[in-house]
Amino acid sequence: MNRRDFLKGATSLSVGASVLPLFKILPASAASQETAVVVIGGTINSLDIHRSGTNRSSYQVAINCYDRLVSFGTKKMPDGSLSYDYNNVQPELAESWEISDDGTVMTFNIDKNATFWDGKPVTAHDVKWSLDRAVSLGGFPTVQMKAGRLSSPEQFEALDDHTFRITLPFPSKLALPDLATPIPIIINSQAAKAKATDDDPWATEYLHRNPAGSGAYKVARWDAGQQLVYERNDNWVGGEIPGYQRVIIREVPAQSTRRALIERGSVSASHNIPNKDAKELAAKPGVKVVSTPIENCIHSLCTNLEFEPFKDKRVRQAVAWSIPYQKIFEQAAYEQGVPMWGGTDTVDKIAWPQKSPYDLNIEKARALMAEAGYKDGFEVPLSFNLSHADWAEPAALLIQQGLADIRIKATIQKIPGANWRTVALVEKKLPLHLENFGGWLNTPDYYFYWAYIKGNLFNSYNYDNPEMAQLIDDTLDMAMDHPDYAANVKRMIELAFEDIPRIPLWQPTLNVAFKDSVEGYEYWFHRQMDIRVLEPA
Amino acid sequence: MPPMLDKLRKVAFRLLQAVPTVFGILVVCFLLTRALPGDPAAYFAGPMADAESIEEVRKTLGLDKPLLVQFITYVGDLAQGDLGMAVSTGQPVISELASRLPASLELTLGALVLSFMIAVPLGVLAATRPNTWVDHICRFLVTAGVSLPTFFTGLALMYVFYYLLGWAPAPMGRLDMMYLPPESVTGFLTIDAIIAGEWEILGAALAQLALPLITLALFTLAPIARMTRAAMLQTLGSDFVRTARAAGLSGHRVLITCAFRNALLPVVTTLGMVFSFVLGANVLVEKVFAWPGIGSFAVEALVVSDYAAVQGFVLSMALLFVALNLLIDVIYTLIDPRVGEEV
């Protein structure tokens, strides 16, 4: 008996799909009104985002299977596509919330209709346990919580079953948005505690394989290294009931295979496709490509201030004037993205990212090199992360040519993904390298915090300017309507362009290819597929 | 001593001989993985980790202890059958190996059987009719087989048979999404489907298997066909064949019993060698066809310095080769007329 016959029998007995041990899976080529198939290049290595070692592709489970207290609304992009809206915080599990006048106490009223998959109501105690877990487990979740000024279990309090209070050490504009990131998920604490042990009080072993949430989708099946199958939770209260009954995430490592699958219509969507494919697929019938500029993210060339010649600001500026930006945008970005060069001389707005004042101008670059005493140039290795070779390799080659014009001899160095983190971000010892940091929380000061303060992870070039550090410190928690906010951010941008340790090339896009019959896709800062909004046309 | 018991004793002795080799491999592999430049703690701590959380991860992974302590813990765990956790995939190494090794073996063995069935008759024909059209076809296939990289053949086959013609199913792993895998007994989907009597699933598994199998078979055709041809030429020109012919044995009998049986020895040796390099070389085929095999697992683990996973992979390969060498020796005694006469 095959699956179809089995299910025919099952439906005639009117057994709900949720209680079936197995479920009907349609052929991919007939991916129907009920089932969507999404192919990804990465692999999902855990169903628990708090676990140490959980990789980026796995964040989607936190997004689709769990709820947070709050979420973001939706906005329409200039090209008509949809994006989350950072400035519009919306309820997810909390139906309402109040923030005290001094901005340090946030009180959330939890939706009384919300239940976990096992039917147990969601209470403030679950919220308390879940947030305690995020700040206690260490590693990435704890760092991300800290970004929202949430660092200790003492800050979280369940006032009664449905009222939850967060106390901040000082008011911060980052606290509420941070609660909408994939990290502060609300876990079914009873289910988890039942599986906790003395060695593992936060049930990481159990939740690693068995999500226990209240979210829009449950995990019906996880074949590690192959596929993840989501099944809709029809009792979800966190938002509108999703359009697909079932979504299959299939791991296909080879990019050319993923492209063949979407082009032939075997799958509903291919997530995160390279720029070249985005450009070419957009022209094919039956396939549509949504490309969204990634917020708060810039592909940049970084000059390490510990490398002798780059200690001189003029040399860094000379490098910035010697880059063939337009060619790079055409040959490395395939014109997917937003140019980040050729802006005005003065900073007159605080939007970020914004165009730098630099452009290709060899005369200017040579003059600056001569002024700095490097008329005859020098040699420098130019490094990039092999995992980013699709854009970094062509960009590096063009930069190499540009630098040759001002007598800087750059030798290209490719560094494998695992070593990259250690060498570039932790040890910070690459003299000249390509980098692509993007911040989850979408304010300029948050970007500057990670990338322009000495010692912070994405300041891979040892930039150290007391004025910048002071500005960031003053501004990071400041409300965006504070009178000083705009002036401070403007000054940060001026400094970033004047000192130019990080030379912006272009703002990249997240490209997703869809079959024509799939609607509703929305871009999110976490760059994972939020399957909850997808629907059949 | 009865001959059977004697043989078993020899096998046991051979296995015992492998113990120091395997232990040596363990030590070397342990040291080599630690010598890799990457820092797994920094990698697995995640995108935003600070120095503190990297240290926490290092502690969880047990990498803060001295090398010797780490090694003793590793061997201790190994003795209890615990290969550790593969951090990169979030699964215990042992369960990864249990699910991925059969996937790779199914592919590799299938490809070898297919190429053996084509290459041996082709080689024999080419040897008996040198410089005729059969010989030329053999030469062409062999040259094409070795010179085309597997990922290219794989992509080309996929392009023609899936993308253009639509004959092959979507290249998305071992089984189409319509089916659930049969109950796992051997881990070989085809065999499990036969055991469960699920003929439709067998068909589906074979359909998924077809393109990667042909890709790998084309690649392995070359050494086997060349070796068969060369060995056959040599034995056909040797004294005992001439004697057999002079003694009036029929041409057919001379070819099969005298020449072919002797020529098979180097072919079997080649087969063993081909098996070992194909198991490594099918990484690319696994990637192209999204095959959840051991090769892609090992490469990914190596890229992110996932120590436990790499060690588990190397250990399983070492054991596999010990078994393979033994098997080849046993096959030798079966087909080698000289060994056969002794028993």
C-alpha cells in the first residue's frame, strides 16, 4: 500500500491529519494548494535556537514554530514587494503592553486564548522561563538578549498567569524590537521541564529535537541533513492562519541543482539565490524573483588600522578613491542591490546605509598616496571568505586592478569559512579584507556599535576613535525622536566616511525565487523564510 | 586441523593485525584535526558571539582541556561505542554514520556493480579483438569516463534527463517526497523496500538512484575496463593458454576457464582500489544530487572543524577498508586456481 491509498482510507475514516503518524506527501512537481516545497542550500542542525552550535538555517524553526511576545508589522517596498516594518511593533503572544513613563518597566498582557500545541494555555510563567533560558544559556542567545538590555533573570517577572513584566536598568529603544527577534521565543515550560535533568536544567537535549511552542507550524518530521516538514497549527492565535497546510524544507547543497528545480517548477521556492541567478531567473516565464535590499547591511572593503600604511587616514581614503565601484556592481553584484558610492560631499540625512562620498578617481587617490609618503605603493594581502566567493571573488579581482593603479600590489587570499571567523573577526589580523556585516536591529547606531567600536566583533579592522565611541555610547539607547539623535547619527556617519576604515561597496539583496503560484512572501531582517505568510495564489 | 577452521583462524589473525593500524589512524586523525587552523569554538559560538561566549562554547565542547586529556576522554567514549556529537549537524556521530554510510554504499556499490557488468565484457571483447571497432569503442568510453569530472557528468545528465526531457525524477535525494522510506533494516533503501515488499517504493528509490549511479559508473568504468583488457591480453599471450590451445581445448573454454579466471585477479584488486577512491570521490555527485551521503557530511565537518564528526568518519573509513581488504583476500582464494588447489 502506498501513502496515497493509505491516506484515502484514512480520510474516509475522517481521521485528522494531525493525529496521523504519517502524512500524505504529494509529488513535488504537483506541489499543490496544500503543500509548498522550499529548497535551501544550508542544513538545519537543531530545532532549538538557544542551543550552542545552532546554525543560521535553523533560525527558521524559531520563527515558524514559536511565538514571541511581539512581532513586526508589514510594509510595502518601492518595487511592490513586502517587507517587515521595523517601526511598527505588533502583538504576537502579548495582546497589549504598556511602557512606564520613565521607559524602564514594560508590562505585557498575554493573549488568554493562546495555547501551546499540547493544548496547555500560554502563561506568563512560560514567558518567564523562556526568557530566563535565553539570558542564562550563554552564547549567541545571551549576546542578542543583551543587545536589548536584557541580561538577567531578575529583570523578568510573572505578575499573574497572564501579566508579565520586564524591568530595564535604563530606558532603551532597542528593548522592544529585540523582543521581536528570533531569540526570545516562548517555550512550553511544562513540557520542557518534564524533560530537564540536573545536568541539563534548560532541556537543551529535548528541545533540540522536539520543539514545544505555540507557533503557526509544528514540526511533523525532521530528517537531519535532508528535510524538515512543517504541519500547520490550526489553533494559532499569533496571527492570520497560514495559507499552506504543509511546508517541506528540502536541503539541496548544489546551487545548480536548486536552480534546475525551481526553473522546472518542481519546487515552490528557492531561498537565497546568488545575484547572477536572480538576474537570469527573473527573465524566465513561470518563475518570479523577489530581491530585497538587506537592511543595515553593506558589502565593504575593510582596511586594518594595525597594518602600518593603513594607519594613515590618507592611505585609506586613497584606497577608497581607487575602487572601480560601478564595475564591481555590474560584475560582482549583477546589479542586484543598492550602490553605496558617489554620494554628496556632506552628510545631509541619517538614513543608513547611505552612499559614501567616494567614487573612482585615480588622480585624487595618487595625490593622497603621495601626500602620505606612499608614492611607490606597498604590498598587501587582500582576503575574503570562501563561503562568500560568489560576490567576493569578482569584487576582489576588480579591487586588485584598482589598487594596482595606485601602485598597491594586492595578493588575493581565500580563507575557508570556519577559519574566517577566527582570523578576521576574533583575531582581527587581516590587513585588507571584504566583509558583509548586517545588524538585526535596524538603527544606524546599532550598526556603528558592532562595527566601529574597538574590540567589538565586526570591527575587524581595529578602528578606534574616542569621539565615535562616545557618540555611540550616548546614542545607542536614545529614543529616535530625541532631539540629539539625528545630530549624533549624522556625526557618526561623517566620521565613518572621513576616517573610512570600512569602504562601502554596495548594499546587497536577499534574493528568493518563487513559482508564479506562490504569493505573500515577506522580507525579514533575519533573512530566513517566514513560511507563515506564504499562500497559494 | 580442518581446513575451514584453519581459514577462520587466518581471518581472525588478519583482523588482529588491523588493530594497531586502526589505533594509529585514531591518533594521527586526532592530532591532525586539532592541527587544523580553524577554531571550532569561535565558529559554533555563532555570528554575534563575544570572547566570553566563545569560551563557554569551548568548555561545552571540552576543548579547554589539555590534548592528552581530550584524547583519553575520546578513546574512553569510543570504547563505550560513543563517537560524540557532530556539532555541525546536531546529531550523534554514530547515527549520522548509520544513516549516511548506507546511502553512500548503496550508491558506490551500485555504481561498481553496474560498471563491472559493462567494463568486464567490454575489456574482454577489446582484448580478444584488438584494434577492431569494439576496441575503439572501449578506448573511447574509457577516455571519456576518466576525463570528464563527475560533477560535470552529473550536471550534464541532470540537464538532459531531468531538465530537458523530464524522464528522471527531481534530483532531491534518495526518495521522492511522495513516499516515506520503508522501515530501516539495512539502511539500503532498495533492499529495505524489497524486504518490506513495497514495490512502488523500490521503483521510486531506483529512479532516484539512476542518474547518480550512471554518473559514478561512467567514472569507474575506465580503470576496470583498462585493467580487464590488459590482464586478458597478458594471459591470452601466456604459455599456459598456448598449451591449453595446443592440447585441443575449445576456444571458448580456453577463454573463460584458463584466461579469464586468471585475468580476474588484477581486476578484483583494481575493484578494491576503485571502491576506495570512489567512496571519497562521490562527494561531488552527492552534492549535485542532494544525496545525504557520508562524503558531503565529512567535507562539511572538515570545513567547520567539527572534530568528532571528522574522527568518526575517518574511523569508519578505516574499519571499512580493513573489512574490504579482508574481503578481497577471501575472494582471491576463491578465484585464484592456485590457492583453490591448495585447499
